[in-house]
Amino acid sequence: MQSGDFLLNQNAPTASTSALQELPADYEPIRLAWFYKPPASGNMEVLVENYDLFILTRQDEQERDTITGNQGDIDVLQYLLFGAIMDPGSCTDQPWHNQVAENVGDFCEIEMNHPDWFLHGVGGNLLSNDHGYVLMDPANPGWRDFWIERADRGHEVHGWNGVFLDNVEASLHKRYLTGLIPVDYSTDSAYQEAVEDNLRYLYESYFQPNELPLYANIISLTDPSAWYRYVQYLDGAMIENFAVGWSRGDESPSEWEMHLSLAEGTQAMGKDIILVSQGEAFDHERETFALASYLLVNNGRAFFRYTHQDNYDLHWWYDNYTLDLGVPLDNRYQKGDTWVRDFTNGRVVVHPAIWQAVIEVNEP
């Protein structure tokens, strides 16, 4: 889902000057994340053996239980859309289970009895995309309570012990790209305030009191301060086009640097971050660059995946996932045009201007 776009317009810092964050006792240089559906191959063993964080969807309860049964005390997050519900086309059709209005007839009941829950365009029309998802008003109290009620049903009835929110928008950029422009919010700041307050309400009234983790994919970021305002009400966040953009050549060194700064800042807040790099399976140079960028900033709370948005259900494995770097000796630092990080058993060197990286492991 090409929605994790970052449109950063801030000047990137030129050095990482803070002290090395305290690393967890079980620090691993590489920790992998899996999402949003079980592997197309059906091979759950490969997930259990190789991944550390999992996001699945309703009706994946059997696969979820396979993971938790083998991994012990681990929560598999339930994928849910944050600000949209599905219009399945009729009141008798089954909607998809990746959003809270998942029961037959839900959309019709909401449209008839709670029209104020929706965002509206010019003339009062609902804002619906090609896939039948209709946008909801993040500030509406009734919508918020309905969302929590259904999330709680996922926990109490279906056994999910945490939620991953997709498409938490940090600006109106995507609205203008798609033409789904809400008249309810005329500025980015007004929209950000409503989304932030929605996250605060979900987190403080439900997830935090029930000790259930809440993660989110934050998209359409134009102001990094919005990221941190959102993250304070989350346990973890995702950058879905980390370090390399959506396609070759569309990520500038300043955007690369901002991604790394967000990863460091998020972990410094005691939050997890999922860093997803997009590319083709056999583009090993791109995969190495993405992984090395991740290694520059993993302080124990970062997870990585190199994949393609069309292949999230495929398991791609690379030999450099098994390299024994040990633990970092310091933060990344700038050396000429490169960024370097030293480990007890090697080092990582990244040259963001020319998209090259080297992961060096010391000879035994």
C-alpha cells in the first residue's frame, strides 16, 4: 500500500551527537518484522524461526496462535485501518475484516443512523476511494467509541492482544493527491490536531489501561513534529518506505537522514519502530543499502524488513541477515561523505549520496 510517503521539508541534522542509548541485554543487530497476512507458501515455521514482530489480520487467528504457541510470551498485533470503514456495495455483502465495520450490515447501519461519523466533501458527499473505503471523522466521539468497542471485541472474543493502525495521516497531502478533500478540515494543523487527539483518546482510555500495545503506520508526513506528537500515544510506529523511498532514485540524502533521525528519536522515547524498505527481490545493492541504514540506527527497539508493497506475503531471505556484527560501540558518525557505525565485530559504512553501503565483519 503506497501510503507511507514522507514529504519532509525540514533541514536534516548533519551529525548524531547524543550519547549511545542504553542497549537491551538481549540486543540483536537485526530483528525482522512480518506483516500483514500469513505467508503465501503456508510455511509458518519460517516466520517462527526468523521474525521477531508480527502483524496479522482478523481471520488469521490460527496462524497467530501458531506463532504465539512457538514464540512464548509474544503479542501478534491485529491490523486495523485507523480512519476508514468499508462499503461492501450492499447491506447484505460481507465487508473485509481489516477494519472495524467488519460485520454484514455495519456500513448501512452507520450511514443511516450516524452520518456525522463520516468525513464529507463539497456538497456533503462521502469520501470513498476505488476500493470502497469511506473516510471517517477522527474528531467524532461516537466514531471513536465505536472503534474502541470493535477493537475490544477483537481482544475479548478473538484473542488479539494489540493493534496495528494503518494509514494514520500526518497531513492532508494524500487527500489532495486522491481528490478526497474533507471540508471538515481546511488546514494540515487542524487535521493533525484531530488525529492526535483521536490517538490520545484511544491510547489513554483503552490501550494503556488494558496494557495492550498500539502501533501505527504514520503516513503523509510533512512536519516531523507531528510524528513525535503522534508517537507519544503509541507503543511503536512504522516508516513504510525507509531509507530508499518507493522506487529507485526518489529518496534524497536529506530525506534519508530524516528517516534515520526519526528512528533514533522514536527509540529514545522508549518506543519501537518498524523500518520497511521497498525494493525488488534480487536488487541486492538496494537491500544492502537499506539494511546498512537500519544498522546505523538500531538501538534495540528497531525492526526491519526489505520487501515490496505487492509482495508482503512472500518471505525474502538474504545472507547478510546472519552476519555476526556483535553490538554497537557508539552511535553513527559522519566521516567525509559517509556515515559509519562501529560494532564489536565489524562496522557499517553508508554513502547516502550514491546509494552505496558496506557491512564489514571482522575475520575470526
